[in-house]
Amino acid sequence: MASEDRRIIRTRNNLKKAMMELLKEKNFKDISITEISKSARCNRVTFYSHYENSTQLLADIFQDYLNELAQHYKESFKGKKSFSLSDYSRNIPIFEFVYENQFVFSLMLMGEVIPGSQNHFCETISTISRTDLTLKDEIWFDIEAINLYKTYALLGLFIYWIKEGFESSPEEMAKRLSFLYSTTIGEAIVKKE
């Protein structure tokens, strides 16, 4: 039984690795099951015994990276009773992980490869915030609204980072996130037409 489980894990890992290598060469929609199987050194029957289609395979890859990102997020407050949202240092490992895996997060967060992958990212983060964190002070409106606001702000910041070609360092991005989380932006000025 255990050797069968190891074989399943090894085959899935080979399929994931094959998909990632092919994505570096061509667009997702142009990758066939035959190409993935050949690159993973298995046949189409083996592929279909693990995944219904290539979208499900890529979603599984995204889930692996989201699980690891979630671990970094949880580690950022592990062992603490409270923390300041202006403390950027706790967010650096999160940005470092995304930086180290730019290719995958660019595919995932730009939302062009698998529709809904941005929402899946946000739900992963907001679930942790919802279940593991709360605000120290009472607020006058629903905390879920704040949770979603902060989660989608994080998504927006990651998209900005992707669009700028990851020019800013993980530390700089962590500082920006802490600034956004802990500062009221203030008044807006209407630009002249």
C-alpha cells in the first residue's frame, strides 16, 4: 500500500514537473495531454488516471504553491499573541516565496491561464485571516469586509509587482504592504481634464 502511494505521488510530481517545463516553452492552451505524458515519461492512460484534464493538473500545481504560501503566512504570526500591521518584517518571507516562484505566481495571479485562480488565492489567504486572526479593537462594521479588503489589497499589490517585472525587492514590497495595511491614504484630488 505505501509503495503504491509513493508511486502515485511520484507520477503526479512527474506530471507537474512536465507541465511546468512545457509552460516555459509554450502557452497553456497549446499544451496537449500527449506532450505532458511524453515529457513525464508516462502514457495518456496514466495521465487520465490522475487528472481529468490539463486544467486540473495546473490547478493542482497552483494548490501546492498556495499551500506553501499559506504556511509562510501562518509562520508570520506563529507564537505571537498580537502584532502590528505596520511591522513589515513579518511579511518579508511571504514576498520572498513569491519572488522565488515568480513564474508560477505570474501564471496564477494574472488570472489568464485558469479563470478564478485569483479568487482561489484570495480565499486561501482570507480563510487563514478569518479563522486564525481577529482585530484587537472593536470596529463598527463587519470584520469580514475588512478581511476581504485586506486580502484583495494583497492580490492587487502582487499584480502590481508582477506587472513591474518584480523590480522591487521582497523587503520593499513588504514595507508597501505594511504601509497600506496601517495607513489611511487620505484625501483624493480630482485631476483636471
